[in-house]
Amino acid sequence: MIYFFRMRVNKYLAQCGLGSRRHVENLVVTGRVKINGQVITNLATTVTPDTTVMVDDRPVTPPTDLVYILLNKPDGVVSTTADPQGRRTVLDVLRDNPKQYGNLINRLRLYPVGRLDYHTTGLLLLTNDGALTKKLTHPSTHVDKVYWATVDRPVTQQELVTLSRGVNIDGVRTAPAQFSYLNHERTRIQVTIHEGRNRQIRKMFATQNLNVLTLTRVAEGKLRLGNLAVGDWRLVRKNQII
């Protein structure tokens, strides 16, 4: 249980596992949050342990248990908790393989930490720890993420150097990164970045006229995907993450 004397409402909502800082702030300013029955829109509003907080007229409280799940995300799955297009989500993957943890998935408000593209597979962390989510996704944290990419032709040494130094995508230059060969054919590349821009690795390769055929995240921070099967998941401890 999270204990506190007084806390700003946006921090409280994040601790309740309701999503990123931007998401919970939007809940407040759009009038979806009530404190002691009154709608509030001021982000400076504070709550205390005896305050009743509701979102969309449903009471919310900090979780009794902070849970951290490492998932090997399959291809063709969206990294969200719900999808308006009816596509399979990461929570659907967890429910398909409930293991011995009973109703853990339905009992807790779990959210993915960051996202993997629809066709990108591999390591994805899900948690109800809003503070950790904020820390891992904040640009200043610089958590390394390691990917294995397969591309449609051999990559030259000069192209690796160019990509490593940073390239312009969507009008913004990427931060320096690490690119290295994984096979003698030079078509499998290990990429280490600390940014998390939309489809960043695919767009970086595209600047060199390279098409990414497969992309898998194999590490983030201290976490390693290891031999976890596609679609499988396991519980991890917070000190194993960062």
C-alpha cells in the first residue's frame, strides 16, 4: 500500500495506475475527476488519505500491490489496454496465458511502459506503478533499449556509422546510437537507443533506403528478454528493471 499525508491529484492518479503524467493530467483538466463528489480541473488540487477520489464516477485508490510484468509481445498486437479498431491488445495476450496468478490481470489496472509498434515484437514492461512509468518514459532518464533488426539488404559500414551518429527523421535529428552487425551477411543489426520516438528505428533505417523486415526488442534497462517465448510473460521485481 502507498502511504502519504498530502499529494497533488495528478501524482495520486498516476500512483493509482491510471497512466502517464500527460494522460492523468488530461483526466483532470477535462473534468473527469471528482474529489469528495465535486468535479475538479485544477492540477494543483491535493488529496489526503481520507479524500474520496473518483474518475468517470468510479472510485480509485492506490493499488495494494505494485506489479511488474515482462511480456514478450507478439507481432500484430497493439501496445495499449484497449483498441477502438478491435485489434488484439497486450492485455489480451496476458489474459490468454493467465499462468498461476489467477485474476491478477483483471484485478489490477496495468498499463504498458512505452510502446512497441504493431509489428515490433519482444520485451514490453507492464505495471500499475505510475511513478516508475513516469521515470522510465521521461526523456531525461536515458534508459537504453536494445533491438535486433533484420533488413532487406546488407548494411555497409558507412551506413552503420551514419546511423550511429544520428539522422534526421520527421525534421528532428536522432540522438547518437549504437549499431552493430549480428551476422556475417550484415542483414541482422543490433541497435541500442535511449529515445522512444514513433517508429524510430524503422524510420532511421529508411533514411539509408533500408527496409526493416523484423524488429525485436531484447533488452530495456536491466531487463533482458532471454528465452521467454513469444506471447509468454513473467513477474519481475522493481530492482530488476532499473
